[in-house]
Amino acid sequence: MKKANLITKAGWNALEAELRFLWKEERPMVTQAVSDAAALGDRSENAEYIYGKKRLREIDRRVRFLSKRMEVLRVVEPDPRQQGKAYFGAWLELESEQGEVQHYQLVGPDEFNIGQGKISIDSPLARAMVGKEVDDEVVVTTPAGDKIWYVNRISYQPFDD
């Protein structure tokens, strides 16, 4: 399945900050450390030199990835007409059949973080939620079987509780 090229403004800002940090701060610092380690002589047994070169490759790979990815991403701002319905960027309060309450935000695949309650718009749960309103019942098919969720609240701002 093709991954969505959507991102929230906060997600874009985070990727932009990471790219700026890697390129403007970490890479020059690591480059200097490699240069200093190389000046010490034998590079074949110089752990600082070997680690530094490896870290430079990792930084360059991440910078390339972020640069290319950010070229195709589209920042999506919530539209006031979406209020009351679940679309990209919405925060949802969902309740399971067992009464377990969860908060999720529908975000792009580049910013999902289940620990922060951010789920990818490409996930089965998020796809099932799109277009739903408060008090809707949603059935999500999972490998463990169908799960039923009830939409308690929808907001385009994080919940305070």
C-alpha cells in the first residue's frame, strides 16, 4: 500500500527541525571530531575515527531521506468545515466495547507515534474513523477479529484531560 504524503503542521515543523539540527549542528560537530581523530595518526585502529565516519554516513543518509521526503509531503491544515467529523489531523476520543477510553490523533505516516496517541492515517483504525461523527459506532477488522469502537469526542485541538 502506498503511504500517504500528508503531514500536520506540527509534524512538518518537527521534520524541519530535525533536518536543520542534523545539517547545521550535528554534522559539523561530527565532521570536526573525525578530522581531529584523523590527525592522531593510524586510522585503522582509531575507534573515534571509525565511529565518526559511520555516524557521518548515518547523518547523510537521514538528511537525504528527509530532504526527498519533504519534497513530496503536503501540509494539511484543519478546515473549519470539518468540525464535528473525523478527518486528517483530528483528535478522537474512542471507547471500546469493554469501556476502555483511548485518545488518538489521525496523522501522516511520517509522524505516527503510538506512545503519543498519534496513529497513521493509513492504519486500519484511522481509515475506519475517517468521516465519522460523535456517537458513531465503528467496526475495525484486525487479525484478532472485529473490534468495535464508539466515537465520544472529536476535536482539532488536543484534549485537555
